[in-house]
Amino acid sequence: MNKKIVLDTSIIIDGVISNKIDNNEIDDSYEIIIPRLAIDELQSQACKQRDHGFVGLGELKKIREKCINHNISIRISGQKPSLSDIKLAKNGRIDALICDIAEEENAILFTSDYIQHLTALASGIQSTFDKSITSSSFDIEKYFDQNTMSVHLIEGVEPLAKKGTPGNFSLEKISESKLNKQILDEIMNFLFSTKDNKKVSNIEISFDGCYVLMYKNLRIVITFPPVSNKIEITAVRPIKKLTLNDYNLDPNLVDRLSKDAEGILIAGRPGSGKSTFASSIADHYVSNNRLVKTLESPRDLQVPDNVVQYGSFKNGYERVADLLLLVRPDFTIFDEVRRIRDFEMFADLRLTGIGMIGVIHANEALDAIQRFIGKIELGMIPHVIDTVIFINGGKIEKIYELKLTVKVPSGMIEQDLSRPVVEIRDFYSNEVEYEIYSYGEENIIIPLENIDKRGQGEKNNKINRLAESKIREIIGRYDTQAEIKIISNDRIRVLVNKERIPKIIGRGGSTISEIEKILGVKIDVEAKVPSIGSEIPFSISESGSRIYLLVDEEHIGKKVNLFLNEELLVSNQIGKRSKLKIDKKSDVGRKVFNLIMSNNQDSLRLFESKTDQKI
């Protein structure tokens, strides 16, 4: 009587059985049983364009051919999966049904899934665990040397590596042989293989077309269709572990980090050394008897053994953040703050009293603060962030302190304009470099320049320190086509259509006086006289809420003036699609639409502007 063996999906994909037939480990004394469930599962994966499906179906074809050549009995057993079976597949339903087939057939279950193997043995079913181990020649560490920061393996391209140190590295070819899909598949097989019943690598993030995993101290990102158009494997290795002493920090900064700073942002460009510095801060806090945790996905910070690293749960930190409140850390390192929910959670944890160190991508130190604006209330920012450290090329380039005060923002002249202002100070000079405050419905960031160390700064240009968008916004309420011209430090000239002048001046000058009070500058109002050039032919079309004036492509980007007889209607720029757009609901739009409806659009004329004026 032949020995019966049942194959599950994992061992079919691994290609173990065809190799055993070639090596005569499985001969005509065996009967191979293939569950219909496994065939349907592989078909489903292939229909979703997943490589495992195609590999598994190809392997089944190979097994059948080899069985015929070696006179080995092979048959299909079981029913097709039901809808409920398919829905529960991720919870192990298909695997459980395959175990049932092995039990019914009184057969040995062959699997490459260690959990499936243990489950079968626990259920009293005979099981053999066999995992094909890819040759160590496909170990990704083979691509690294002592100077390598990261390795980039792309299908159809020679292997690339970044060599050097943060801020001083070069991208080099490390082989002249292009990588093909087979080689990359072997590398992935190695990373996903098991050794002594343990996974070689830990999967941190997984979704259709992408894996992020940790292999030893390497952070590895694998992408393939549909996320990317080809297979790409990127492996990043920390160059070395540093302590705060290695950064030769100012004693005042070390003292601040030790005693005062509890809302710290570590900012920098990708590869600048942010995470390395965060690891050194973790080491510093641990050495000072502080309880430190991390929030990171993937968990790749190089931290002391007594720092517990928490990862995301179902692509979110919300539940893990709740756990942090129960384990009561002194400090938590959040690596990296990216999504809106991350900013909100960083603020929530900080406001509970937990010291927070956030790692964030930013081009400049100020950009890191700007990324919080709009995500949390402006007045809360200094309570959430008190210190910003900008890293560039592995070195600290800039340090900011944030403080909240109530004052008249710099550049305003009326005392009744006092409001909460966030001051951004240079840590070493203690000078205010930026102010952030609310202005109307907008948050304004004002750079303060030319202030000397004695605090006797030169008089700043008020226009340059006021948000230009705010000036346009207020003037635009009276004339959307107004032109703003800077006359002096505290005076501007506003050019408007002449029929708009009474509206912007107001009765007895009341309106213009109110605008001057809001902006803190004097305003001269004059009628706008456009300087026109040659006439431009155009055609008119309308769509939805817009009217379009269509011109030749040669006029794209040019400033133009639209007239109705002698009245200037619009002074604007031709868009990228050779169109001048007019909103039907605007005053100009209603006039143009009425001309179209009365078939009198010939009275419209379009001219090129001789000068490119700023609106």
C-alpha cells in the first residue's frame, strides 16, 4: 500500500516536492494528494497578479510531469472552498481544511509553514516540516562592505550602493552584472526563509506590493507590482552607534536636554543622521536612569537593551499609544512623524506629561515647526515642542527654542493688535528669528532680520515682515485685480480700476483708514491705467461655472488686458492651456456672459500687456 502525503500551499510554492522526486526521496511507493483548496488558492493569487500564485501553479505542473515520469500516483482531493472559507482564509481557514483532508486520508501532511506543522501535530495528524533554504550566496549582506550605507537592488539594473558617511557619500556600481528577476526572487526567498524553525527576518510592514522588514541590523524595503513597476530591494544599515559625547555638544545644550527639554523635534533631510542622533539621546536618558520607549515602524533604532521598541498595530499607533500611558515612560522617541494622525498623537502624548522626542523629515529647521501648523492649535505648539534640533551631514546645524508670549507682532504699529505670538529663538544667541501668530484666519510666520546681540536692531521693513498674501487678501476684497506696489518701509501704492476707488476709500476715508490700521502701513490709492501692447485674437467658450478666452499657445504665461470698449475688465495671465479663465459669478463674468447671450461679444478686445505687473 502506497504511503499517502498531502501537500499544502506553502510546500508547493517552495518547490520542495519536485526536488525530492528528482532525488528519489519520493518514489513510486508514495501517493501524492493535492487538495483542491490549494489549487484554488494559488489560482486566486495568480489572478491578483501575485508571484506566489504563478510560482505555485507552475510547480504543480512540474510535480504532475515528474510523477508521470517516475510512475508516482497523484490525485486531487477535497471540495472547492465556500464563500465563507474564502473570507476566513486570512485567519487560517484554508490551512485547517487541508489538515482535515490529511486526517481523512490518513496521510502525512507536508508543509513549509511551521505554524501549520505544529497545528497538525497538536491535532494528532502526521506532519513533515520541510523548508527550502536559499543558498547563503543570496544573503543581502554580501553586497555590503565597511563603507556601505545602503544597497539598492533594482530589476534590470546593476547593483548600486551609497558609500561614505551622512553628508559625504557617493552612489556607486558594485557590479557590472545586471540583476534579473530570478536573482531578486532568490534574495527575497532567503529573507523570508526560516532557520532552526525561526524566521531569518522580521516583517514590520506588509501590504499588497510592499514589505518592510528587519534583517539583523538592516532595514529592508521590498517593492514590486502594483506598488512599483519592477522589483526593488533597498537595504539600509546604520553606519555606527554614537553617544552624545561624540557630538561635542555645548554643555548648556546637554543640560537643557537633561532637565528642561521635554518636547524635542530632531529634523533633517533623509540620510542626514536624525535616527542616529535620536539613538544617542535614548542612550543618554537610559544612562541617567530614565525609562525610555520608542514608537517606530520599522523598529530599526539602535537603542540599549532596556529600551522597549513598540511598532504600529494594523498600520496605526493609536492602540500602542494607549499602552504607553499604562507603562508610564519618562521619554518616548517617535520615529518618524509623518501622517496627520502622527502629529496629533505626538501632541496628545506630550500633553499627558510624557517627554517626547520626534524624528521628522524637513529641509530646514523652520520647516519642522511649520509641519505642525494647522495640525494642532497654534497656541499649543510651544507646549508640545520646546526644542528643535536640525541635523545636516551627521552634525547639529541649528537649534531653536519655542516660547509663547502676548505682544504686538513685529511690524504692526497699533497697540490694540496684541495677540498670542510664538517666538522662535536661536538657542545660542537667544535672539528671536521668527514670530508665528494668527492674522485673520491665517497663521503667519514672520522672519525677523538685522537684530544685533544688544537687542538694538535696525528698523525692519514692515512690508517684508507682513505676509504679502494678507495684504493681497484685504485689498482683494475691494478689487480682485488690484496691483500692489511698495513705495517705502511703511507705505504702499494700490492701483485699482477707477470705478472701485470710491468703494476702497469709503465715506470720509473711513474704509481706507480701517485698512491702514489693520495693515499698519499708509496706502495711496490710484486709478490703474494699463500699458497695452498688440491686440490678441481669441475665441470664447464656457464650461460649468467658467468662461474661457482661448488664444494661441505662443501667448501662454503672458500678461493680458481684457477691455469692454474703453473699460478694463480683467488684467491677468494666460494659463498653461492657452486659456484666460473668468468666473461666471464675478462682476466681470456676469458682464461677459451677458455679452455672449446678447451675441455682442465683438465689443470685447484682448491686448498684450507691455509690462509684467505684479497683482
